[in-house]
Amino acid sequence: MSFAPSHLSVRRWFASLVVTFALNGIFFATWVSRTPETEDRLGLTTASYGLFATVLGFGALLSVIFGSRLLVRFGSRRILAVAFIGMSIFFALTGAAISAGNLPFAVFSNLGMGIFFGMSNFANNIEATDVDRASRRSLLPPLHGAYSAGLLIGSALGALAISGSVPLWLDFDGIAVITAVGGVIATRFLPKDGNLHTPAHDHTGAFAPVATAAQRRAVWREPRTLGLSGIALAFVLAEYAAATWLPIFLVSGGMTPEEGAIGFTCFAVAMAAGRLFGGFVVERVSRPVLLTWLSIVCILGIVLVMMMSVLPLVFLGATLWGLGASLGYPLVSSALAEDPLLSPARTRVLLVFMNTAILSVGPALGAVGQAGGLITAIAIPALLLLGAGSASRIARPLSPHPRPGT
């Protein structure tokens, strides 16, 4: 028999997920902060590094495609604990491989790191949609905000490590220990579960029959699921395009590296603020309307950055870019999680689209930028967001239903 979680248990559940989301952000930002050194030690060119960078994303995609059965069998609490330990071990191995200049071993360890990182991301999102349904408040934006805050913390720690001449392997080992210990402790405060979304236990107090294999496969043919995932792809591409190319674009446009870093900081802070405090807006504005306005704001920000040589509003543009990109993915995730029966299957589709977007940022946009300039590359997310904003009506609720009290 399922149970309705108490106010205290929901708060504890939410707090533990804040930690797991933040740890993922710190982990990923640490990896990104040492990319120039990684490229140098492995002897990679810009093009070959773009291919190397996709290995982690490919591993994450594999975990999403094949990991759902593990989640159903063992539950996200146990899977998250294993994922944090696994990604930490492979992170330490990756640091050793890079420091030794061993490219084949670095590819292998990076793939393993991506598999466990993707597994933690998948389980985090499943738990996030569950706790969001169990609360009257909109909890997805602040949870994704915790990830953005983790990115800021990880970036700051990475900058300190670099300025302090901390060896790459030692930096990776330190973050690996923090991730493993913090992740295992945090997962102990998640609700106990044997199977996800079963009549015995779905955490939310709502009876949830088990989806059949045919039902899980059928979500790949649902226009609403595919349309919403496409909208999320546009927002994720805008986010990771900024993370990958914004500083490079600003410096190539005549700014100093310090000014380029300030521009990216404007973007990152706006992203984190939008997610941490966006729940108040989400609770008061309908999803389709909000997705449309977010698309407009993000497009405006990208255009202002593109026009940096004409209008001196690049920092404002970077801020609007981050603010507009902040809530797109959480809103889509919430829309796909309305039905507890198929929430894991639809979240799986969403994560496949998300990882596809991340995989395309490096090699695909890099190739476009090489051929037509970076201004052409960063225009692509703006064009996709134009389509996302136009299709936002698909994000309307499936049916009006009250959320359980907390």
C-alpha cells in the first residue's frame, strides 16, 4: 500500500536531492575547469578534443538508454549511491590518465565516468519529479538551481585549484572523495524503495499501477512527449552552447580573457538565480506562456551577444541568455511527469534528447563555427528556441488534478 508523505519527510527528501543535484554540478564543473590542461596533456587538437569531449556524453546516453531497468528493479536510492561511488572512482582514474598523458586509458575512464554520471542524473530526475508531485510547491526549478549553484561552486574551486597550481590528478581525487562521501550520505535520506512507481511504493500517496513494456515503448510515439523533449533540447542546447562557446566567442570578438570570463559569469549567475527563485513564477504563470516568454528572453540575450561589435550590451545579453535558458528544462520535466505511471519512461525520452543536445554542442557547433564563424554556431540555438516558443502550447497540463498537500 502506498503512503502520503508527511511535510517533514518531503522537506528531508527535497533537501537530500538539493545535495545530490549540487554534487553533480560541482563534479561536472571541475571536469570542465581543467579542459585546457586536459587538451594539452593528451596532445589533442581543437577538433580531436571535441571528439574526446563527446565520450562522457556518450556514456551518459548509454546509461539512460539501458539503465531504466536497473532503476525499476533496485530503486533510485540504491542506484544513486552506486552511481556516486562509480563516477568518483572513474573520475580519479581519468585524472591519473590525463596526468600520465595516456589517451586510450583516458577515453576508457571518461566513458565509465559518463555512464555513472548519466545514471546519477537519470535517478536524480526521477526522484525530482516524484518529490515535485508530492508537494504543493513547484520544486523542480530550485532543484535544477542547486545543480547550477554546484556549477558555480565547482568553477570557483577549479579556478582556485588552477591558481594554486594544484596538480590535476589531486584536484580530481579531492572532488572524487567529496562526491562519493557526500553522495552516499545524501542518498540515505531519500525514501526507501525497492521498485519505482509500483502499487507498493511510489512515494507520493497516489496508487500507481506498473507500466507494461508496451506502454513504456509507446511513449516514443507520443507527439506530446516528443514535442516537449524537442523544446527541452532547444533550451539545453542554448545552455551548453553558452558553457562551451560563450567565453571563446567574446574573446574572439575583441574582449580580454578576463572580460570573457565575466560574460560567462553573468550567464551562469542568471541561470542559477532563475532556477533557484523561479518556482514563485512557475506557480503563478502557466507553462505555455512561461515557455514562450523564456524563449523570447533567451533569443534576445543571444542576439545582443551576437551584436557585441555594434551594441555594447554584451553583459546584459549574457545575463538575459542565462535567465531565458534557466527554466525551460525544469518546466518540460514537470510536464512529462504529470502521469506517475509513465513518468520514468517519458523522463527517459527527455534525457535521451538532453544528452543528444550535449553531444552536439562540441563537435557539431564546433564544425559549424569552423565553417561559418562562431556567430553562426551560437545563432543555431536561437533559431531552435524560436520554434520552441512557437510550439509551447503543447506544454498544457494533461488534465487538471490537485497536487497532494504537504
